[in-house]
Amino acid sequence: SVPLSFFGGIGGASKLGVLVKGSNYLELLSKVDTVVFDKTGTLTSGTFNVVAVHPEAGVDPDYVLSNAAYAEAFSDHPIAVSVRAAYSGVIDQARIADVREESGHGVSARVDEHVIMVGNDKLMSEHGNSWHDCDLTGTILHVSVDGEYVGHIVIADVVKDDAAQTIRDLHAAGVKRCVMLTGDRRDVAEAVGAQLGIDEVRAQLLPADKVSAVEHLLGLERGDGKLAFVGDGINDAPVLMRADVGIAMGAMGSDAAIEAADVVLMDDKPSKIASAMRIARKTMRIVW
Ligand code: ADP
Ligand code: MG
């Protein structure tokens, strides 16, 4: 039988907006020594703003932005939302066909007679398109039309208010390792990691690479220590399931992530992880 105090722990957590899907997760949560975070939407707001458009010589910046907005017309990715928001024109969906979203890469679509691609270095190189960066301050979206590079768009995200304090709280609570995984570029990832005091940053990862990274960490000798993964995206479901404790951001998170998770943070605040761990430890002490 489950001790009564377990329900007290789950109830206490739910009052804080932390949904724990079973009493066994309280026990696991109380033993967490490694916390692995996804970057976008988890440690950062996930609301990108377009900060610059850099067309190639002789190309109109509006041409770069409008093509990107058309290609991103049907995507739910935060990057797509930001590109559409920056484009002031109307998107005529009837002109768009053959839309393909490649996770961790970007999108391609046919607009009228032209093939548009919008995404990162990986997308461009895998389709044999050339590109070049001239701005290293943000997340970069390359844009090509019929295989020809027309320019790039720089977008920026902001770290959540309570993210740095959360990392400090977790370290103070005895968490040995805070790790950040992202599909974003290395320089952006390292800047965010340094700003937040993250112990270890892994960048340019595809969804499958995130699973391998977590499996690697799970394989390290940690005694009784458990690993928690925190994410919000559709692509995060496999990692959420692989971790000892999968924690999803519930407010902005995808249904797939919420379903795959063991713990759901209803208001998307990373600080709630530290609160949940505190409650879990208190509960376990009462139980023993
Ligand atoms: P994260 O790992 O930070 O949560 P994702 O795995 O969702 O990010 O995406 C990783 C990278 O893939 C993005 O930084 C971007 O370069 C590219 N990407 C993914 N989806 C899109 C899209 N819809 N449009 C353009 N680029 C995209
Ligand atoms: Mg993500």
C-alpha cells in the first residue's frame, strides 16, 4: 500500500502547479543528481524576435523575409511563429505546396514555381546549398530559393527570468550536474549556458542525439542518483520517456511532451523543478 504522506506530497506539489503523475516519481525526484534541460522553450522563453535580415548583395531584404514567411506558413515551431510575425504582408496559402518540416533542420516548401528552404547549416548542407554567416549573435535562419542562397535572418530568444536562480538552487540542493541540450548553434548555446551557470552544454543536436546524450549520462556511475530531463517540444517525447524522471513544461508545451512526461510544470517556470524536488525530499523523509 502507498503511504498516505505520498498523497500529501503530490497534493503539495499540485498546489504549486506541479503535476506529479505517480507517487513513485516523488521518490525518484528526491534522488535526482543530474538535471538535463532542453534550451528553447524550457530555459528560454521560446518566443523569438527577428533582430536582423541580411540579404545577399543585390537582394531585397523583404524578398528574404517574405520567402521565409511563406515557407514557414504552416509550422508550429516558435521560429516559424516569429518569422511570420516579422513579415508585414499577407500570406496567400493557395500559393504554397509540398511543405516539409525536417526536425532539427528547418522547412522546405514550394511557393508558386519556386522551392524555398529555411533552416540551419545542416539543412543547407544536406540539400547541397551554399551559405555563409556574417552575424554570430543569434540563431540564424538561412534562406535559399531554388538552391540559390538569398540571405539569412537573425532571431533571438531571451532566457526566462527564473532560469539562472533555478540552476543556483539546484546546485545548492545537491544536484551535481546541470546539462543543457539544444539543436541550436554552438555559440548561442554557450552564451546561454554561461549566462545561466550550466555545467555542460551540448549543441547542434538532432532529436535522436538528445536521446543518446541522455543515455550517455544515464550510463555514468552515479550510485543511487537519478536523472531528470526537462523539455517542452514534440521532439522531446523520446527523451522525456528515457529519463528517470521526465518533466514537461505544461502551458506552452506540446501534447506529446505532456503525455510522455512523469511530472508537468503547469506554468512553465523552471524554478518549479527546485520546488518539486524540495517537496519530494520532504515527503520521502516523512515516509522513511
Ligand atoms: P531546441 O533543441 O533548441 O529545442 P529544435 O530541436 O526545435 O531546438 O530546433 C533546432 C534547430 O533546428 C533550430 O535552432 C533551427 O536552426 C532549426 N529549425 C527547427 N525547426 C525550424 C523551423 N521551423 N524553421 C527554421 N529552422 C528550424
Ligand atoms: Mg525544443
